[in-house]
Amino acid sequence: MTKVLIMIPWFHPAFRAGGPIQSVANLVKQYPGDSRFYIFCGNTDLNGIRLNVPEGQWVDYYDNTMVWYSESSSRRSQLKSILKEVQPAILFCIGLYDVNFTIYPLLYSTGAKKIISVRGMLHPGALSQKSFKKKIYIWLMKSFGIPAKVVFHATDDTEAQYIRQQMGDNVTIAIAGNYPAITKSLPAAIKMPGMVKLVSIALISAMKNHLLIIEALQQVDILVEYHIYGPIKDAHYWQICKEAIKKLPQNIKVSYEGVLPPENLQTPLQQSHVFILPSKSENFGHALLGALNAGRPVITSRFTPWNGLEAAQAGINSDLTVKAIKEAILFFGKMNQEEYDKSCTAAIAYAANTINTKEIDLSYSKLFSLSSN
């Protein structure tokens, strides 16, 4: 049995916010290899609120997985003790920019194969946010020779290219896609021309582009309901969004529904026509795939793995402009029931044809092999 110690800054027990958390949760649940997973994380939610979980001890998560929620004041000493106790064969660091969950584990760990999972953090869109700090961090990593001592995990060829651009052509990269969340298809919602119900389920931050949607809705002349779900990662950004919502015309109704528990994921999808999330970048986009699996067409950018939506009649890959997002919304808004039903069926087919679980199994078997080649 291969022991894998996963380092991640925060890991909500319900992995309700998608992104790296859901990627890790799906991995430990679905990976068929003979592995034992240990997740070491912080004890607070994304917004800094303390999680209601046992701290400083192993907590059962799945049959093959335990989680340790660490308190910041004793995190480094706990990490050293756990490395000695577990003696992992694999050290799997999720993300780049956290000293406690990337740099210290890499420095303290001996005898383990060391993997850094980039998780979209080297995408140009992601690097454009707080770019100066990120450039300094990457420079320091390279100065300490870390890129030459680890295996970088990319989820596709495009991310591998971004890693080489930032870390050098000679780094070791292993490609392994994300396991998708398992969701059921839903019947198409009732659809009449001249109206559309939109939904977004994601962290609320500039990267997800909620403000662009709201600005586009200011120019839409049909009836629109737009429901927003997700934790508020950037309070200042959300305040700007709320001010923009106040300026919307009466034919547009926007509501923030708070954080969505994962067991309730399909309820807002069932009540909506289109999932919309024009992200500046997505390493995977679990919510996008979940919507497609459920039979809901999506409006998103071209900076996700889910491209070719128009050709598949499963949605629209839009330019990130107010005009383009407006036109995408109107495209679905003008649909009748027959046209919309076809789009829902196409979304399910697109999702089914895109994911190959057996290939994902094999790629993680290679990633977790004790060879770095």
C-alpha cells in the first residue's frame, strides 16, 4: 500500500467550494489504486472562519482517507511529527503559493517522491492577479532549486506548457486529469422564448467574472433570473458586484443564494436553464462539468478545458466582453422548448464523450509510481 500525504491549505469536510478541494475529494474517492491518503490542511474555511471539526488528530474521511485539521500556531511542529509518523512514499502538495503547505513540507520531507500540483496557478489569467507577489515567489522557488527536485503535476498539455514557461524546459512534468464529480442527468426545464434562468455556482472572485455577467445583463431586454451560489472569496469584488446589481433594469432579477451544500447541487441546476461562468481561467471547472453532466448547457470562456461547446451544441465558449456575454444570454433566451431540449441532450452527450475515467486511473497510477520518470 502506497502512503500519500496530501498538503492543501484548506479542505472543507463537504468540499463545497469546488476547485482544488473537490479535485482532491474526487481523487481519494475514485482512485482505484492500492493507496492510503492522508490529508494535512488548515482548520479554517476559505473566509477564515474556524471549521467545526476535530483539530490536531486524524479524522476519518473515506475508508482509505484521513484528514488532519491543523491550527496555525502549531502547524509546523505538527507537520514534522506527521511526516515522521506516516512516512509517506508520496508527498503531494496542492498549489504553489502557501509556504506552510508547499515550501515547508518540501524542506522537511525526506525519502518521499515530491509532487507539486499546480492547479491552474501558472495560467496567464491566474498570474495576472497579484502578479508581483507571484513573480517573487516563483523566483525564490527557482533560486532554491526546488523545480529540479520535484515532479510537477499538470492536468493537461496546456498546463504543462505553462509550467515550462515559468519553471524551465527541463523540469519533470506528469500529466493527470481531474476525476469528475458523479452527477445524474436532469430533465430539461420548461422553456419559453423571451426568458431564461441562469445560475452560477463558484467561488465569488474576479477570476470567475460575475461582474462581467452583471454588466452584460444591463443590456439584455428579455426576462432573466440569475441565481448566484458560492463562498465570497473577495469581499471587495462582491461589493462592486452588488452595486452593479442595483443598476439593473426591472426585467432582470439577480439573487445571491449563499453557499450551496454539495448534496443540494442539483436543485439549482434543475430550476435553471443555463449554467454561466465566464472564468478568466479554469484548471478544470468541476461546476461546469457538473452542469453539463446534469444536462444544462453552459456559457463560459475559452480558458477552460471545456471548449468546442458550440460545435457540440452544448453551450457557448464566449469572448470575455460585455457584448459577447450579452449575445450568449440572448441566444438561449430566445430558444423555444424544442431547441432547448436539444441543447440539454447535447450537453449530456458532450460530457460523456469528454471524460475517460480509465485514462485518468492510469495517469494517476503513473503519477504515484515511485519513479520520477
